[in-house]
Amino acid sequence: MRFGIITPALALVPLAASHGAVTSYTIGSTEYPGYNGFAPKAGAETIQRQWNDYSPVLSVTDAKMRCNGGTSAQLSAPIQAGENITAVYKQWTHQQGPVMVWLFKCAGDFASCDGSGKGWFKIDQMGMWGSVLDSNNWATAIVVKNLKWSSAIPKNLASGNYLVRHELLALHQANTPQFYPECAQLVVSGGGSAVPPAEFLFSIPGYAPQTDAGIAVDIYKSKEGTYTLPAGPVWEGFT
Ligand SMILES: *[C@@H]1O[C@H](CO)[C@@H](O)[C@H](O)[C@H]1NC(C)=O
Ligand SMILES: [Cu+2]
């Protein structure tokens, strides 16, 4: 099946009917409402930085790659190093592509933390299993099914203020990657002193070239294949 062919029809569907975004978070037994889209509010009391809408970011160098346009949030959520954060999606539809979860350590308070500079590192990611690129054996298909994604904060991560960035990369259109990133504010405590070495650190936007083998992908070109995520492995935090 070549889903690429039905794209013009999909384009007629109202934006809100497809795509998706992180709309809340769960840490332990606490639920943190996020932004629900389409009604930005000055000073909204969420831990999430308000994103624009469900529309994908199409270029790895687009400024919206960082937090889907979100620049600030009033609140932050406490989390222990080693604890999980679960991102919840009100809706999500694309079944081919990886999930990546990133952190950025703020130098100070959140108000002055814009996520600029080479400070983003991955703490969780999943691509494809098996060898059939146009199958549903992808991390984003798990998000379609569960409408959530859970990741552990590294156990010995240095305590402090962090931005967490959940990124879904949809690859259902050949060579037309769609990025869906959202950010929230976390105060990590109980960690150690670990900080990732330079090779795990990236700037966002621009963590890889648009031509990266994990970004410019045609999942329909050959039946069998392998997939390598862009921007390298996750930092486990145990060194
Ligand atoms: C916590 O996150 C890890 C991935 O970092 C995952 O493997 C594990 O299943 C998560 N635990 C829960 C209870 O969701
Ligand atoms: Cu979409």
C-alpha cells in the first residue's frame, strides 16, 4: 500500500482532525494538564510551553523545531532522578516514524531558559523493529495505540531545571518528514552530578541535516530495510 498516493485527500481533512501533540503529562500519580491547542492564553498555568497547533514542522532548521513555537510556561513539575515522565497525547495518527525524548539543562530559572545552544541530549528513543519500513513496527505506532509515551529520567542526572522535549517524527510521506515537538518544564532533584559528554549534545533546531538518513526517508522505496535514528544514541547517564 502506498499511503503517499492518498496525501492530497488527507490535505483536505481539517488540521485538527489529524496529527497530534502532547496535551498533558503524568509523573508518579500526579497529572499535569498541558496545553490543548488552538486557544493560546497569556500566562496559562501549565508546565508545558504552549505550542501553536497540530501542524507538523517540516524542516529540521525551522525555529519551531525547538518547542513547536512554545517559549514559556508559568509552572514546572518536580521529578526525582530515576522517575518516569509520561507524555499523554489527546490524539495521534501516524504509524511510521521514531519517538525521541530530549532534555536541556537550564543555566538558571525557566524564564530565562530558551533552549538555545548545544545543550539538548536524548534520554529515550525508539525507531523501528523488524525490517519492513512501511509496516507499523514503529515507536509512533505505539503512540497511536497507547496515546502516551513513558521515559525515565537518568538516575544520576545532575539536579536542576530542565526542559523536556517530546518529539514524534512521522515518516509516512516519502522524503517529507513531519516533526511534532512539544516542551515542558521539569525540576529534577535527587540526582547525582552526571552531565552528558559533548558527543551527546545537540542544538535544536538543526540537530542533524535534513538529508540525514533518519530524516530523509522513503519507507515505500524498498520492502526491506533498516532505520537509524538521527542524532545518535541516548545518553544513559550512568558514566
Ligand atoms: C519508564 O521509562 C522506561 C524508558 O526510559 C520504560 O522502558 C519503562 O517501561 C517506563 N516505566 C513505566 C512504568 O512506564
Ligand atoms: Cu499529521
